Amino acid sequence: KKMKQFLEGGWYILGNEVKQFETDFAAYCGTKHCIGLGNGLDALVLIFKAYIHLGKLQKGDEVIVPANTYIASVLAILQADLVPVLVEPKLETFNINPEAIEAKITSKTKAILPVHLYGQLCEMIAINEIAQKHNLLVIEDAAQAHGSQFSENEKAGNLGHAAAFSFYPGKNLGALGDAGAITTNDDELANVLFSMRNYGSKVKYENEIIGLNSRLDELQAAFLNIKLKQLDSENEFRRSMAKRYLSEIKNDKITLPNWDFSQNHVFHLFVIRTSNRIDLQNYLKENGIETMIHYPIPPHKQKALVNWNQLSFPITEKIHDEILSIPLNSGLKASEIQHIITILNQY
């Protein structure tokens, strides 16, 4: 029905569907603004470039980022001509270790990019205290954490100065193609971003700043707004599945994720660790259970970042060598969940 309305409406770019989704997603996150974009990487890049335009960052400034994040977090910093400074995570949560941040702060450090990896919020109270002490920007990479919250007023997307979201189809709130957004309470930043995403233009053919073409597609916005209404129930279902895994998987060879059973985790992924990952992965496949590795190679070991290949981050490397994502999604039947638990316990 929505597809038919879209086609008959004849407005395909930056129309009412995008405006409606921006209004609704901002309200959902508890922020003043949402800026719809082409994808999550562009969301991060544009936040940094907008802050450079506003004079709050300048090229060559350092941005603290977890060493074990997906490479997009690092690429965004590099594409904005800023300098990534890698910091080790906590082995238990996979998220950046606040206690390791301060040792990496220099006179050039201007921002922290906490990544809510796999759907679990970072320790934002500690991170924000460090940021305030050193006058740093806090930019959330919330690409995997839609709806994760400490409380009703403390949600992913509203825990720093600005936040980047991805709506890649596999996310808890996923589009039917690429899509992304930025949330913020900063009026000045939002004003620049609305222009920057559209060639630096607010009025057609009048370009005030150097921008790019990264607009949330009107059709994807329409689909996202339908799915947004189901996000909380989707997240609650994932948490209920995670509770089953955590209470019923009992195998000394498998380390389960650390979670306090609050709403600070939406389990975009359920990630276990094991010392012999390939053996476990093959065993699960033989028993009809597909798995994935998120992510097998840390950013500092990627060929694209060859200048970092000699760096050593032991905790990060241990995580990337041992992690394995097991099935967790709302399409799983109770019998399938039970099968996964039984097979893991027999390993």
C-alpha cells in the first residue's frame, strides 16, 4: 500500500516521507533533530565535516575510537582528514574501555567516537565525564544500537553531541537498501547537515557550502517509518532470546556475552567467544546452524591501513580471533532456538 502511494504521489527525493521519518525518529531517540542520509558511513563523515565547517574541528585533529570496531568508524575519521587514535576495548563487553581513553588524550585530541558494538551501549557516563574534563566532542556510532537505552530519556542517539545511525537491511531497524541518519540536539550542526547532505544547498541551485549527495531515499523513509513502530517489540524479542541463550547455554568451551539484563542492549548480534572458532563453526554448520564472524580482521591489520599493520592491540586481536555470531533474529522459531542451545551444549 505504501509503495502504491509513493508511486502515485510522484515525489521521489526529499519529500514528506523523509520529513515524517526524520520527525518520528528524532522523537523516538529524544533528540531535536534527525537528518536522513544515504547510509551510516556518510552519517559519520558528515558529522565530522560539519564540525570542521563550524570550526569546532580542524583537519589533523585526533579522534579516539575503539580498536575493535568495524572499519567504517575508522574510515569516516580518515575521510574527514582527521586522525584516528585506537583504544582497546573491554574483553567482557567488546566496547571501548573508558579507563584506557585518558592515556591516549593529547593536545590534538578533539573528539571521542564511542561505538555501541553489537547493540550494547558503551559506558557513556564515564566517557562523557572524560569528554567534559578535556573539552572533547562525543559522537556516537550508533549504527547497531537502535533503541538501546539506559532509561526512557537516555537512548542511543541522544548520549553525546551527535550520533550516526545505519539502516542497512540487517539492522534491528533496517531499510530495504542503504540508508542512514544523524541525530543531534545542536541546532547549528543540524542546519549545516541539512544543507551539506544536498550538495551544500538549502535553496535549489544555490550552494552555500561544499557538500555532497547523501540523501535518505523517499521510499526507504516510508518503509522505515512503518518498521519504526515495531522496533521496540523487535528489540524485546531479541532480548528474550538472548536471555534464553545466556541461561541455557552451558559449555566451558564457550564464553557468553556480558549483559546486566537491562535495556542497554538490543542484541543486533549475539556474539560468543571460543578458543577454537573454526572447529566450532564447522561443527555448527554440520548441524544445520549458520554463523558469521563480526569481524575477522581488526582495522589495524587490514591491508587498506598498511601503516598500522605493525601495531599491537592484544585484547582487540584476541576478540577478533575468538568471536562467533550465532543466530538471533525474530524469524527464529522456538524449536530452532532450542536446537541451537542443545547443539552448543553438546560441543
